[in-house]
Amino acid sequence: EGVVCVAYAVLRELVYLILGILHSALSMVRRRDRRLAAPKRVCFIRHGQGVHNVSIAGLATVDPALTPEGRAQVAAARDELKHDLGKFELVVVSPLCRAVETAVEIFDGAGVPFVVTPLLRERLAAPCDEGRPKSDLVRMFPQMEEWEGMAELHEVWWSARTEWGLFNRLDALRDFIASRPESQIAVVGHGRALSMMLGVRQLRNAGHVWLTLGEDDLARSGGGLRAEESAASCAGECAGDSAGAGAGDRARKSAGTSAGTSAGNRAKYGGGEGDGGHG
């Protein structure tokens, strides 16, 4: 079963590579009119290590939870961000359990409002990228009932097939972030989706990168997020994807570069060992 998951994941990554190249080319000739509600600093955070990051067999687990190591990574991330926790005005989180767990652990007690959006979910490559029904999420995380976005979240909110509109979804996520009135936002999501959207190397598990969003950035093709070079810490390129190496690994790296902005690539990255690259 794990081998079948790897095969599907590699094929889908090749599809996303092609879609990313086409989307990037179209973005160069067709600018989007994005309206920025307010200049903002955004901290993009990848979830802690999940079961699917540990082994090929884990890729077949639907919506896997964090491992004990993943929870330890999240605790370390909270400590790294402790001086900024009180400055955040909003936490945007993916409905996948590994992202919800990460966001709750980092921001518990910080008094920051949460908004959940399926726009932030991981790109679909394997069963681990499929979600749980809304009713199951509420049973697991009762506090989610009070979060913005839960009323609009469908019972089945994820994609179970190859996402042909993946990059349109990521554009919609950029638009959503740009439209928010808050000036400092945390976005808790997934390795591949964030890499594709931002054009940066994939964050390690529980890694984060700070970016700024300003009016001049919105004019750039692809979305307009500019990395803060002095604060782009805790990022690291994955060195060994549990979904397989070779062609699939090259496709993942290329897709992230093609779909992102050139500005994001100017970020300087800190430490971070390879952690199994699946989001």
C-alpha cells in the first residue's frame, strides 16, 4: 500500500510541476488586482512532524496526527516565538489535524483569535493529505466551534483527487491574507503548499519564516510576499522525502520554485535538518 501511495504521489507532483510552470507563465502576462487591507508581517509556520513524515507507510494514514517528536518540535517553536506571541492579531490555520494541533499548542493562552480555512490545506498527493469531516474535527478540538470560518466549512472540505486548480487556490489564499485588516498574522500550514505559494525552500517541521506584505509587493506576479532576510529563520530544505526520491523529489523542488515569487527566494535560511518532506 505504501508503494502505491508513493507512485501516486510522484505522479501528482509531476502534474503539479507542470501546472506550476503554466501558472507562473500566465502570471507574468496577467496581473491580478489584489487589494491590501493593511501592510502586514506574516509568520508562516509548518506543522510539527506527523506520522506521514516518519515512514512510507504513514503516507496511507488519512489526516495523521503529530508524533511525540512532532509535539516536542512544536513546543520548541513556541519557545522560539515567545516574544512575539502577544503581538499576533490573528492565527490562520489549515483544517488538517497536524496543523490544528500545531497552532493550538503554539498559541494556547495567547488570546489570539483563530480563523480556519481549507484554502490553506496541503496539496493532495497521498491519503495523508485528505481531511476529516467537520463534525469529527469539532469532537477532537471542541474549541474550533468558536473559530471564524467554521460556520462556512463544509462537512467534507478537502479534495480526494488531483487538484487541477491548486494554484488558483493558492492565489485565493494570498488574496485572503491580503484582505485581512490585521497587521501581524500567523499562518499555520503545510510544507509543500507553503513552498509552492511563497517560492521558498520547504520549511522543516515546526519551522517558520517571517515575511512582509506591502503595496509594492502586490504588483509582483505570483502574489507578492517579500521575505525579511534578517528574520527568515528556522527554514531548511528537506533532505529525504518519505514519499520517495528521484523524479518525485526533483518535481517537488521544481514546483516550489516555479510557482513562487522570485522575491521569496532572497530569504536567508537558518538551521534545520531534513525531516521527511511530505507536508
